[in-house]
Amino acid sequence: MMRLPLALALMASPAMAESTRVWPDHMAGPEGDSYVTIHEPTAEHAVATVTFQNRHVHSGDDTFPLTFGDITITVSLDFNVDALGSERLTIEPPAGYVAVPRTIDVKEDEALMVQIIEYLGG
């Protein structure tokens, strides 16, 4: 019976860390999805970049971890922080790192990035 070995293998495997959170737009399809993802750095001296693509699909606040390599950040999303319906994203990196900027307000249908940089003191 193949089910038992497969079940045991799945139980023994560590959980995959999530690098992207998606809020799907079931009407528009994937091009209408809103997402936050942590990925390869896009700026010099950064160790990772967080990208937030905001769409009209959020319905409340949310807090969740995202992981890239050995860096796990905590992301907080605040829903409708201004009259334009913008969402606020706040990034809490682990000790030894900083988020630049730490907080961004992202209008609907806009994408912005945050750089994760190793803190060297000072």
C-alpha cells in the first residue's frame, strides 16, 4: 500500500516557508491579485526586497510572516488607512536587519518596494 509511506514522508518533511501572500481576485483572475512577496534584492546592499502589489481585494487587517532564505520578516497590513483606500504595509525584520522604509502606504493598483538591509550598527 503506497499511502502509508507517502503519509509518513509528508509528516517528516519540514513545512515550506511562505515567501508570498496572495489575495486573489476571483473575478479578474491572477492579473487582478494583490500580493506581498519577499524575493531577491533589487537594490545595492540589500539582502532581500519586499514588493507589495495592491489591488481592490482587501477586506481587513492582516499580519503574517514571509521568509526568503534564512530571513523571516513579519508583515502587517492595515486596511483603508486613508480616503483613497490605501493599505499600509509595515515590515518587522529579524534582529540584525532593518527595513527601508519600514512602513509604506500603497494606493490601489500601485506597487511599492521595501529593502531589507543588514544593520551594521552606528
